Amino acid sequence: MNTLRISATYARNNFFELLNQVALGREAVIEKDGKEVALLTAKTTKTNWRGLLKASKAVHAILKEEMDENPLRTQKAKKLLGSWDR
């Protein structure tokens, strides 16, 4: 994320231009007397927890299917790898 470092005076004089920059994904650190006094960032959106849960279940199902089809997870492979490891 790009960060702008601007003075408080510049922020006051160009507030709407600054809002447009923040809306495009930039952050603005506002300084007064050489010290950071504020951080202007875009509003974050609310997390869709139901959608996230649905997506994670779908990924889990895909991974489980891949693990079941893995040739190294068969009984024969387990015996071979078990004896080889000893």
C-alpha cells in the first residue's frame, strides 16, 4: 500500500483530493510540526463470515479428496515407508 506523508496544512487545503487518493487505496500520514499526528486510511468492509466458512469447507473437501487419491497414502505405501524408515 502506498503511503503519503503530508503536512496538516496541505491536508486542510487539499482535503477532497486527499480523500480521492485514500479511496484509491493509498494511506496518508499527516504530520504537524514534524510529528506524525494522524493516519488517514480507507474504511474496511465488513467481513462476510458465512461466505468465508463456505469457501473454507469447499477447500477442505477438495484437499480431503486429493489426500484420499494420494498414492503415498495407501496401505502398501505405508508398509513400505514404515519399513524403510526403521
